[in-house]
Amino acid sequence: ENSILLIDDNSPTGGIYLTASSDNVVRNNFIRSTAGEAILLDRSATRNIITNNNINYSSYGVKFDGASRNQVVGNSLASNGFGIFFNNNTENVENVVSENQIESYFYDIEFYKGGDPISCDNIIENNIGSGDRLIKFFNSQVNLENEHLSELILCNADNSAVSNVVIEGSNSPTRGGNNGMLILNTDNSIFSNINSSGNFMGFYLENSRDNLLKNIVADGNVFENDDETNYESEAGLYLLRSFNNMVINASLNSNFAGAQFENSGNNLLLNSTIRSNGVGVYAYYNISENKLIGNVIKSNRGTGIHVIGEHNIIDKNNITDN
């Protein structure tokens, strides 16, 4: 058993990198202000224990990039860009992330967006996120209701039902909120009466299909540094490589973008309210056969609906004052 004791301040790259390393113990360190990863586990790093460290003001607190069977337990991670981050690598499996206290600028726990594959085969439990609320993660079918959480992640959790849930990150008055609801590799599920407002993003779906989102609220998901002309940012609802989903009676107001579709098709956005966003609905890159029907799209600062695609249906919407 090896023990690494290190204090690293204002590093231009990173704090502690464990590359192709195994059976190390990283404990009792104070790591601050690294431009990259405070702790990086990569290239088949395995069976390492990361515990009782204080990690602050770094781009990434702990990052997994091709690491398996490691334990990240009992650490304090504050004011990092991302607290715990899983890169898109099939070897990120069987890691345990537990009993950590996390408050970050963007996401307390995040999976790399936009890059296959997403590795869901990890244990993430009993972590306290922003606002001193629980972060919950599920990688199998779950029935969840009546919760008030800091962040909610479903990853390969097909046939789930989630209802009457509030997701609330830090909602800083100076920089906006963090966290949100992440629905990854999850199909045939029902999400109803969920409020994810004042966060970094409301609802994010990736590689997910045949889901129903009904009576959801995603208002005020913004971040202080947004440029109102950059639509590829925080949204009330964001679908990436997701198909055949239905979103009915949603409130998508005062976000950077109300709803955003990327490389997604045959989704339905029905009878929803999309007001006072940077842009109302933005759909681009391999967009086809989506339906925007019966929505109120009003008083958005940019375009009401901006579509770059083909064979979509835009019908019976009330589009005014954009």
C-alpha cells in the first residue's frame, strides 16, 4: 500500500495524476487552484483509494478517464468547475464514489456530454451536493417520488418512473445555478411533475428514447457568463441523440434556451410554454421529424423557433413578440 501526501497550489496543469497506476492511497491532501484536474485517474488506473482530501478552485476535482475499481470516498470538493467528472471511456467502470461533500460551479457530478460511450456501471451513492442536498444516481430501473435533491442522474435506468421531485443546486445569486437532471442511456421511462429550475441546465437527455416528460418545470437555468448569441449553452430542455420522446405541458421559461434539440429526431414538444429565453427552440445538426405543436412561444430575446434540419412539423403554435 502506497501513500501520497502532497500540497499543490496554483499548478498550471494539475495536482495528482495516477496514470496506469494501481493500489495507491491518496489521502489528507489540500489541492487548490489547478488549471486542469486536481486528481486524475486515467489509462487503466485501478484499485486506488482517494479519501479525506480537500479539493478547491480547480477545473476538475476528480476526473475518471479509463479508470476502474477505484474508490473516491469522504472527500470535500468545493468551488471547482466540476466536482466528479467521468470522461467518455468504456473503462470507467466499477468505481465507487461515496460520502463526498461537493459544491461546484457547473455540475457536482458530471458525465462527458456528446461523446460515446457513457459508462454507467459505477456506484455513486450518499454524496451531498450543492445546497447540502443529496445527489442521487441510478443505473437500473427505479421508482422515485417525493424528493428534494441537489442533482439527479439516471444512466441506463430503463423503465423508470420519477414523479414529484424538485432538483435544486446552489442557485448562487451572483453566478446562477449548477446541476440539473441528467437522463443518459435511459429508455421507456416516465418523468412527471418534476421541477428543475435555477440550475445550470433543467433536463438533459442523451442517447435516450421513448420517454415521456409531462408537467415538468425548467425555468431560470442560466449562468453568469453567457453570451446571448451562443445557443449551445444552458437550456430548460436539451436533447442530444435522443429519439421518440414526448414532452407535454412543460414550462421552459427564462433560460438561455427554452428547448434545444441536437442530432435528435421524432420527438414531440406539445402544449408547452416557452417564454423570455435567449432563444425559444433551437434545433440543429441532423434534426428530422420532430414535432412542435400547440406551444406558446413568446417574448424570447432571440428567435422564437430556429430549425436547421428537414421534415420537421411546426403546427398550431402561438409565436409572438420574439
